[in-house]
Amino acid sequence: MTGPFETYGGVFGFEGLLSPPSLPECDESNPVESAVICSLVRSWPRRATVRRVEPELDDFFDPAKADFPEELLPFREHDLYRCLDETKKDRLRAWGWIAYNKNVMDIEQFVVNPGFQLLSRDAFGTGLGDRHRAAALQSMVDEEYHTLMHLNASAATRRHRGWPLREDALPTAQTVRRHHAAAVGHTDPRAAALTTLAFTTVAETSISAYLALMTEDEEVQPVNRATVALHRRDELCHSSITGDLVTMVYDGLDADDRHTLLEGLRDGVDAFTGSDMTTWRSILEREEVTGAGTIIADVTADSDRKPMVQDCSAIRRLCEHLGIAKDVRPAW
């Protein structure tokens, strides 16, 4: 099957490639030089979304499609939501997409890239080689472009719907708030840096599951699905890069540092998978939805409601690789 979704990531995806960057020579036989890292660094000019020609989003916008999956609305079964008129529901779904993008952008900017920055300058004294540091820097470039992709997708929604829906009206993502609180809770800069690395690791190994939530529903706006699909393709590579780099860092840590990193991983998973109705409360109040407080209270009190992100298998596999699986929660 072909169409806007396939075209966005297909025909446009293989034009205008630049020549591969020149990297310093290194000893490929050295076991420290990871085969995974070397392969991904070399393939970056071919695989990274940032290296491809960007299509005109407006050409693929379908006004008849929903901006956000109904099943991802936490209050979709609430009677006060069901009785709303379709225009109001459409606005809430559009807000859902704006909020989804803001969550991604916040995490990329304030959680992920700070960790990659630490790795790019070998902040933990691991002895990372040129290719490892290049992999971290390439990932940072990718993340900046992902932020731009999601901003452009939100802008397309605002433009075509004619609704302001500004992300600066929404609160900061929960993962960002939790990361900030955990990092500033350490008086030791190294411990704070390890906590940042832990949150980066959780985000980069788990964000694919979050992005996958937007790629399956064919009733959703093709532009939105394509944006997320392209981002997710890069993140599957980032997961390998992050896992490889964190393994190298972990091998050189002492017992206290390893404990700090593990605590950061635990806190990061709780933050990334935890339910947070702060954003939806803001949206419902801004839209003047009747009974907004009741909706939020009822959804929050629903013990049967499952978190949006439930797949933590990637971080568990990493912990198994590090030999600390016994110290992580069964739910991972």
C-alpha cells in the first residue's frame, strides 16, 4: 500500500544525502571500540532523518483524519467527555497531539541531550574513543532535529485547524520535572551527572515504545503518524548507541557510582511510565470543559487505568547485560 504515510518516509527519505563525515582514525581491532558504535557511526549519513530532504507537510495533511488517537485520551470513556459535541472533541484530540509533541520535545531537550553531552566529552573519565564521542554528538544532532520535526508537526496542526493550541500554555513534561528534582537533589556534581545519564538511558531505551503508540492507528492524521514513525526509526538506533555507551561507563564505575546510576534508572523508569494528569487538567480547564475537575479526579482515582507506556523490556535487557537485573523491579 502506498500513500502519504509511506511517501513521507520513502521517496523523500532517500534524496539529498550528504557525503559521510570524516572521522579520526582509530584502532578497529581494539575491543574498546565497539562494533555496534562503529557501524552506527558509519551508517549515520544514510539512516538519520536529519540527513534527508524534508517534504512539505501541508501536502499530506488530511483534515478528515483525527489528530490524536481516541484510545490515548485517558478520559475517553468518561460520561462528561462522551457528551461533548464533536467540535470540542476534535479540539481536545488536537490538544492531545500538541501535548504529545511537547512531551517529546521537552524530553529530548532537557533529559536526553544533557546526557549525550556528558558522553560526548567523556565526563566520567571512561576513555571513550573518537567514534564513541562522535556517536553521542550525532545523536545530539538527531535529537535537535527530532525537536524541530515535532514542532513543525504541531505548527501544521495549528495552521490547518486554525486553532492557536500553543504548547507554551502547557506544563513541563513530568519526566523533565522528575529529572530536575533528582539531579538537584545531589550535592555532588558527579552524582548529579550520573543521574542525568540514567534518565537519558531510560528515555532513549524506552521512547520507542512511547512513539509506537502513534504509528498504528490509520484513522490518525498521516502527517502525525509519519513524523512519529521517522523519529522512532532513529530512536531504535539510539537505543543501541546508548546501551553500548552506558555499558562502557558502568564498567569503569566504583560501587557508590553504580548505586547512584541504578537509583537514577529506577527513578527514571517511574517518571517515564508514571501517570500524570497535570497536562490534561490544564487542557480541559483551558477549553472550559464542563466538569473538568470531576473528569480529572475520576480518572486519577481509577485504579484499573494502565499507564500509557508499559513496555520497559529494553531497560530490563540493559540491566541484565549489566548484571543488575536482580536489583530492578519485576514490572520492568
